[in-house]
Amino acid sequence: MALRAVFFDVGDTLVQHWKPFEETRVIVREALLREFGEREWYESFLSARFEPSDVDDVLRQETNRWYAEWFRNSRIGIDDIDIDRLRSVSTPPLDLVGSLVPGTGEALRWVKERGLAVGLITNTFSRGDEEVRTDWERFGLAEHIDHITSSHSAGWMKPHEQIYRRALAQANVAPEDAVMVGDRMRADVWGAKRLGLRAVWRRPVGSAPQDPVDVVPDATIDDLTELPGALAPWL
């Protein structure tokens, strides 16, 4: 089938060179201070671990509920703060904590110029679709992105099929008409291919450990400049 949509992972596929956690925490704390004033719970909140409580489906994502449960269990009252607003404010813009992978703009433009739908499918924690859209506006590349599917807004993390189904529905394409480009073998390659999408694996720098999977990518690239050559046969 002819290609109609190209989906991209974000972290370490399009954006890299992340700032250390301590520097990121300072940025988030300053944002909280500007929005809500001084609060004694900031340090505890920023040091807390939030993760799925449902051991039967660790890919389910309910960030706002996890936040609310943490405040309740910590006996911290925040009746004057909207949880979803807190989530959004706690999301530092990507350009403040990372930088574009070389060739990102060129790759997005190349795909868009060929009349293909361009989508992002990204595992996030507090970053929803709106925050992701703002990130790419700040990068000056939002005009090349048609659809955004964040795990926060979808309620499921890659490689769960629901996040991919949401992206396919947004682009209005069948799985066989789409390809996923990402650096994680399980989240990006296995997650896409088990639904019938094609997958291009961007081999991570430094050969980071990968979860074992029972599929192989349809193409492998080491650099985004190689993406046109990988996609061209499917156009």
C-alpha cells in the first residue's frame, strides 16, 4: 500500500541532549512559583515518584489521578489549585531542557512536502497534546506537524495499541498506510508493527540497551538525513 502518514517518536528521535534532572527541577520549580506563589510542598512534589498502580496494565496512564492521590496520601491540601493546571505548569518547554536532533526540521519538511500526514506519537508524563504542540511552535516547526498523540492525552503509553489507534484515527489512515519512526525497539517498532504499521528504527547513539522483541524494523537509519531514502520506496 502507498504511504499516507508518517508518525515520529519525540524523545531521542527528534529531541535529545537532555538537561540533568536537577537543572530541569529548578526550571519547573520556578514555573510553579510564578503560577502559584511559594508553597512548602514543592520540593517533595518534585522529588516524588509517580507511576501506574495497576499491576495488570502498567501502560495505563492517569497522571492527574496519580497527582491527586499523592497530595491526598501526603495530607497536603490544594483546594485552590486545579490539578490539570498544575500538570500543565509542571511541564517545562522542550527547548529549555533538550535540543533538536540534527536534521529534524529537514526530515519533517521532506515528509510534509510529499503530501503525507505528519504525526507525533510520544510517551510523556505531564505533557499533553497542547503542551506538545506548544513545544513545536517554540521550535518553529509546528506548521510541519498535522497531528499529535501524547500518552497523557491518550491515556496509554507506547507500545499499547490504543495510543497507536488514536494516532491512526487522527490521521484518518489505515495501519498499512502508515509508518512509525522511533528509537525504541519495543515502544516504537514492536508497538507499531503488531498493528500493521511499518516501522523505521532510528538506531540510538551509543547503542542503548533495547528490550527484546520478536519483530524486525522495515528499515534502519542512524541519522535523520537517511530517512528520505528509507521512505522513498513506499511512496
